[in-house]
Amino acid sequence: MFEAEDIREYRGHDVVDGEKRKIGSLEAIYVDTATDAPSFATVTVGLPTKRRLVFVPLAEATVGPNYLKIPWDRQLAKNAPSIDTDGELLAEDEPRIFAHYGLPYSTGTQGERRLGRR
């Protein structure tokens, strides 16, 4: 696994799926608030006049010279829950992101959020 600080250097670079098809551009990293490990990334997708940020899991992601490769299908990623480019992730929206990828979701022991932007 890579550190959040390392992967942030790829901001603006392409995010591609397992077949190296471009999904969009890396915008930000969200860490697991319990471990501080990179958990999800936001990827800028859409037309220049209608951009949005979709969430993609970073588990099993790899970095290349000018890209970040995730093991999820391009279409699945593009259809993921999203926020506006100037929006923020609301706590009540976190479970939908995990569910979209079939990943388990739970809050902290006292109901803390699971994702924090870095």
C-alpha cells in the first residue's frame, strides 16, 4: 500500500481501470479515519461544462509513470456516487459509496465518519 502523501503527487494524472481505459483525473484522496490509510479517491469525470467527482476505492490500486490504476471497471467507476467539483462528502452519503462497490461499511465505535479528505 502507498502512503496518502505519495499518491497525492499524482493529483491531476489519469486514473485508469484494469484494462488501462481512462476513467478521469485524480482530484483528491480520502483516508480511512481509523487507520489514516488511503481508502478512496475522487476522480474528475464528465464534459468540461458538466464535471463531477466520483469515488473509487484504492484497495489494490497501483501507480504507473503518469497514472493511477484501479482494479475496478471504468463504467462501474463512472456510475459511482458523486459530488460536485466544489462539493463535499456528507456523512450520510458514505454508505452508498461503499455499497456501490460491494464493500462493507461501518462507522467508528462512537459513530464517527469513515472517510476524511486529505
